[in-house]
Amino acid sequence: MSTQEMQAETSKVKDKEVPVPEEVEASVEMEEDNKKRHLNVVFIGHVDAGKSTTGGQILFLSGQVDDRTIQKYEKEAKDKSRESW
């Protein structure tokens, strides 16, 4: 299809009102519902009870921390002989 034919088709569509399929409307509504909400969480516990580990796991599993950052910290821990931390 040539550029002129495409422009002619486009101008035809612009003059007509084209109904939006229900699927598109539903996906727009879903996108609005999927906006990130803020959540404040407080971890309370004794020293070495796993508060930081739990918080870090939640961030990692929810996709807030990427794999590259995790690998960077793993390498840093290994260099400092703190792999178990």
C-alpha cells in the first residue's frame, strides 16, 4: 500500500466515529487499577531476628530491586568475606 493510499484510508477513518472494543476499555481500566500504591511497613524485632532479610526479600520478590543490584551486593559481600550475610 502506498503512502497516499494509507493517508486516504486514515482520513476516511478520522471522519467516522469508530467504537472502541470492550477489550481495550477493560485494559485501560486495569491499567488504572494497577497503579502502584504506597505502603509503609515497620519491622519490629530483636537484633539478628531477620528484619532486614525479610524486608529485602519483600523488595526483591515484588520487583523493586533488580537482579543487577543483587549481584553487585553479593559480589561486595563475597569480597568482604560476608557471604552468609
